Amino acid sequence: MAERGRAGAVGGGSVRGEAAAAERASTEPTFALLTDGTAIQVREIRPDDLDAVRDLHRGMSPDNLYLRFFGLGPRITEEESVRLCRTPGPAHAVLGAWLGAELVGVANYEPTGEPGVAEIALAVADEMHHRGVGTLLLEHLVSLARSRGIREFRADTLAQNVEMLRVFAAAGLAVRHDLAGGVVDVRMPLAADMRYLDAVAERERQADVASLGHLLCPASVAVVGAGRRPGSVGAAILRNLVAGGFPGAVYAVNPRAGERLAGVPCAPSVAALPEAPELAVLAVPPEAVVQVAEECGLRGVRALVVITSGGDGRALLATCRRYGMRLVGPNCLGVSDSAVRLDATFAALPVRPGAAGVVVQSGGVGIALRDHLSRLDVGVSSFASAGDKYDVSSNDLLLWWEADPATRLGVLHVESYGNPRKFARTARRVGRRVPLLTVVAGRSTAGRRAAASHTAAAATPTVTQEALFRQAGIIATHGLGELLDTAALLAHQPIPAGDRVAIVSNAGGAGVLAADACADTGLTAAALGAETVRELTRLLPRGAACAGPVDTTAAIDPERFTRCLDLVAADDGVDAVLALVVPTAVSDLASAVVAGGAAKPLAAIVLGQPESVRVRYGPDGRRVPSYAFPEDAVRALARARSRGRWLERPAGNEPRLPDVRENTVNRITRRLIEEVPEGGWLPIADTMELLEAYGLPLAEWRPVTRADDAVRAAAELGDHVALKADVPGIVHKSDAGAVRLDLRGAADVRRAYADLAARFGDRLRAVLVQRMAPGGVETLCGITQEPVFGPLVVFGLGGVATEVLGDRSARLTPLTDVDAADLVRSVRGAPLLFGHRGAPAVDAPALEDVLLRLARLADDHPDVAEIDLNPVIARPEGVVAVDARVRVVPGRRWDPYLRRLR
């Protein structure tokens, strides 16, 4: 696999990411997975790599050398090796792929003389063909080039170099070919659109699943630190492995335990094992972890689970990377997988095989979830306690569940996120196949403090977590109990097709509580059709309420209660059924709640049952969740219905926005950072120019520095204007007295200008004269760059009362048209936008367009740390922003979708 490049000079193009921090972030060494799950390092080639580059070329066959250089000869390879190893610079780049200490591939781009276009070349060692080295290097080169402002790659490739042409075609980029004289001119625009991101994600899924096979489906396992003392962690893990019936080889490692321990072979060290175990579980003292990990790597172990807490986590991860081992932990409970009867945990109870994939950071939470999911007959397909999450994380488990046919439900308890944007994109895709549930952790100040202490990572603000979960279709609960309530329903019942819930109860008061709970959660207590009411009237005792909610009275017997459920479930106006009973001395209906109603999703409520939720079995073997209280059952139904709505929702599209002017924003942000290296708020005129570069609708404006100019500007703008002082350090202009509104005529304008000049004196940088906008609904639109999550788009009711009202919602970028429409409709005050009390509806598409443009601006320019458009006045005829502020800071340009290990 080879391809030839040519040299030239880049000129004139806009180069993004020129800050030193951004450049370092783009070229940091990183590890990534090949197609077969092997980990390799990708890093920039340096002058001291010359011998390695020479060896790579010397090891290539004559055929591949010819394809690489369009010719043969030692002089050609020597000149190319020297050229590749020259000092790195912004106009060219060379990346190498390293398998251990061996260089197995290089990829480079060189300037062409055409602005924004670079020539690329790839070379891969003969023995590494068909393992994805070239494709992985191409992805990293694309990411680096895009961060430097390169818009297109080109390559000259011999027509017989079929393998390289396949690499280009399969990359996911929009490749164009032009054949002339046996040479193919390949052009590849570097837009990271959905097609490209999908192709990268699919390659990542295949590679990740292959690597996790060593962890979750190993052929052999060794417990290092397996003790003889029954109460020790190592002894418990070994006991669970043996008791669980793991069919592969199991070994113990303990220098003082003899030749056998707990019925399995025991060796004094990893090196002394009769074979290299595929998975090693380490339960050794903290000071020994890194040394034992080194021994495992030398022995050929492919995956580690480190139970031990403490120790040098960075050194442990470096060791795992050096030997290509996947790592779970440290500080974790362990892993399990029902497909191979693997239970490499120290949990007290065996796990029941089943449908739920589980990933947690907290071992204690993991034990509780395993036990309750087993009790609820949901069971566990695969389980990972990620602990300190140095490597394997929730992102990895999502990919495993996507490929695992046994997993029909995903449960996550995650306190921090390493790559949330990739998590959101992956979860959105996986969630189409299996429901995903989580707990929103760290909602309180104390909870966030505890989460940060527990995970050694920054806790995530609740609004950001909720935005992430909402967009990804993850069902977010506020506690483990609520999560288990919902899991029991999703595992055993279909998803309701609508919001209408029929309530059938033998106690009218309890039915009222259930109806109230429906109203509280956005569901509707169904009113039954006339034919159903007639049938129920004939069936039920005198005094029963038949229209819905149905009150059968306490005198009902089990047979008629079951028939009642069947009738209600058959009603076309019913989407789900709640069967609610109170045991009485007259009749015990606990078994009747699951005997009927099979035509629709069914949840039972048995007041007085000791468990908050349990599973009851119908006569046909079906499983029905049974709750102790109406509110719990209704919340579970509401969350199941929310999944149904999410599945019905179209995926949406990101807008192309061809009219944006990136160079204008780059110029403005670079200028401020050059003047103020730590960043700050833009002057008013720069703020308005930056926003206009992305087509954001602003009330017409003029910057002035003299009263006479203000008067002329006001006349040009229609003589109904506002004046705003541009004063360094003042962000909230109204609070500082820097705004004069509703000015009409020259006298008003002169008086207002004089007031501002007197108030601020030499601090007055300029005055903005702005056309007064007509009235409408005041909204807030903005962005903020979250340090971990990336850009967050915020929408809410605006104006001076925005902080008091606190009516805001948020979404993460990238934002689709469907996301933007949801965001506008998600705030409590949304009815004000859509014709409240007969008022005309505002131009909602125009509001959505503002949010989409802000999202694109934030994605394109990480240096733009914050934008606040408040108010944005929405009217039936359109929207207009009348005040704005923009904060700029040096931003790290980091590609969240690039294939790499944590």
C-alpha cells in the first residue's frame, strides 16, 4: 500500500489554530486501535526518527516501493526519508504509526502552492497491510490539516495502486478522481460532514469491539493477588470465576500459595504461568500495580482489570499503552459477561444472565444494580465497573452493546465524561437499537463536590448533563430507584404508542392519585369510548365508575377484574393500562393484575406490596412490573413514552450555511488575543461585525465617536434609535447606565451622547447608535464553551428579568434543525411564542435559524468562548437581536470525533 506525493508552497490561505496551544494539541502523541483491536501510537515524526523511517522504507517490497515513489532506487528512498524527518512546521506535517518500538506506517502532507490545498502521501509496512494502518493515519492527518485551515487534500496515485485508491474511497470523504496517463489525480475536500463522521464511527466500532473481546470474552483469565484468606478480594474474584462456570482456563498468581489454589493452577508470578492469559485481574498492593502490569505486558496479556485503588495511575496507563493492553480501572469492582459465563468481580451474589448491559464508575452502585436487575428478572448481559476510568469507559461499552445481540437495555451510572461529544453521538446511534438509562448524578453542590472527589475529574453541570441525555435519547432519572422502576418496565413491556393511559382500580381514591400522577408527568388519563363504557357497565357491579379512570369497586372478583383489563386494553383510545389494586378481605386481586390487558403495555400497582417494584408473571408466562405506589408506575410509563417520542422524532440535519465568513471571525479573534493574550470581551463594533459574519440578525447599527456623527447616524437609521456606550470592562450595559433608549430627533441624540460622554469620560471608547426595534417577545440566545463538553447552545426568555425567571434550556453542538426546533419549544414560556391568548405566533423558524448559526459559529471557532444575545426580539415578521456581547479566549482546537484512546 503506497502513494506518492509532490512538494510546492502554500500561499495566501487562512490558517486557523495558529496559537501555540492549539498547535500542540493537534500534534500530541496519541494511541488508537487498528481494525483487529491492536493499539498503536500515532505521533508526529521528528528528526531523530530518521533511522526508523529508513528501516520502514528498506523493509518494503520492490512493488510497494515503486507504487510509493513511481520508481526504484536507494537514492529515492534516502531523499524521502530525510525529507520526512525535517523539523516540523505549520505548512507540512508527517505522522507516524508505531507498533511498540517499530514504525509501521507514515503519512504526510506537503504544500501545493494552491491556497488551502495540500498534497498527501502514505506508506505502510508490508506486513501491516489490511489492518487499517493507512486509514487511521489518513484520519489523523485530516484532523490535523483541518485544524490548520487546509480545505482539501490531493494525491497523484498510479492506476494500478488499487489498495491506496480503496483507502481513499472508503475514508468517507467526497473523493473525486481524474485519470490521465496512468496516474489518478485524487481530490478530497476535508469537510467533516455526517457521511465522514459515520464512516469514522463505524471503523471505531469494529476496532473497539475487537479490543474489548480480550476483556469481556477472554479465552483465559489469571487472578494476580489471589489470596488464600476467604475474605480477601483476590480470593472472592477467583471464587466467582470458578463458581460462575467460566469455561476457559483460570489461573491464580500467588508466590506463597503453592501449585493450586481454589482448585485451579497457581503460579508464583505472571512470568511463570504455563500460558499467557488473555485477561489478568490485578488485586495486588498499590505499590506493586505498575510492576505487575509490566510483567503482564511482557508475558503477552491483552487486557487488565485493576481492582486496586491508589498507586500511580499515569504510569499504569503508560504501561498498558506500551504493550497494547486495554485497561479497566483502577479502583473498580471488576467485569462480567454472561455470554462466556465470566464473573471477574468480587460481588457477593452471582449475577443472573439477561438483557441489561451495565457500566458504572462506583463499585457500590454496580453491586446494587447487578443484584436488583437479577431480582427483577432483567438480568445482566455484560458489566463493567470503570472505576477511575483511565482507559475503558462508557463510550467503549456503548459500542460493545451495539454489537451484542444479548443486550436489549443499557444502564449507565457515570459521574464524569472524557469525550462527551463522541459519547452523545454514539449514544444517539446505539439508542435506536436499545433503550439507554442513566442517573443524573451531581445535581447538588455537595453532589458535584463528592463526584469530583470520587472520580478525580470535573463534575458536569446539571443543565449540560440533561442537554447531553436529551439529545442522545438517554432516559435520565433522578435516582437508582427510578432507574430500576423504568428498567423493569422497558425490559418486560412494549413501549406505549401514545400518551393515553387507562386506569383500572378497585379503590377510587387510589385511581385519583394515579390520574394526578399522569397529569404531573405529561400523560393523559384516558377517557374510554362509548362501546367500552357500555361493556364495562354490564360487567361491573352497581356503583362502578366506567368512563375512566375505571373504579371497579372493592366488590369485584378476580375473573371480572381480568375481563375489565381486557376490555380497556382493546379500546382504540388507550395506549397503556395501569392495573391498580388494594388487597381486601373480599378478594385478593394481586394475581388478577397480570392476567388481562395483554393487548397494550401494562403496569401493575399493588398497594401494600413490600418491594417498591417487583415482577409478576401472568398465566401465559409474560412478565409485568408491579409497583408499590401509583406515582412510581406512572413515572416509569412516562419515561417509556418519552423513549417512544424520541424514536418517532426525525434525526434532523445540520445546516450548510454557505454564507458564513470564517475569515472575518478569525481576524477579529486573533486581533483581540494578540492585544490581550488571556482574552476578554470584544468591543461593541467588533462584536457586531463578528455576529454579522455568521448572518445573525442584528438591529441596524453605526459606531460613532462624536455627537455630530451620532446625529447623522440616527437620521440614517430613521430617527428612532438607542445609544450604547462602549466602555472597557462594562459587560451589563443597562446596570452600568450605559444605555439610552427610545431617542427621537437630533436633540435627544445630542443630549444622550453628552450624558454618556460625561458619565464615562476618557473610558468611553465609542458609542453605538442602533435602530430601535419594534416590540415583541424578548428571548435569549447564546453559546458557551464548556471545558469538557464543548459548545453549549442556550435558549430562554430574555430581557432584563432573564436571571430572575431562569427559564432556559440548552443543547450541545452539533445542532440539527430538529434540535433547534426542540430547543425553542422546551422552555416553560414557550406558549408566549406560539399564539398565547390569541396573540400572533412569532417567526419560530427565524429563531431556530439564530440558534443554528450560533451553534455553527461555536463549532468553527473555539476561541469564541461566550456569546450572549439578549434580548432577541421575536415577532411574526422575524427576529432581531438588539444587544449582544462576545467573549474571546485562546481555545484549544480538539477534534472530539478523532479515533483515539482516552
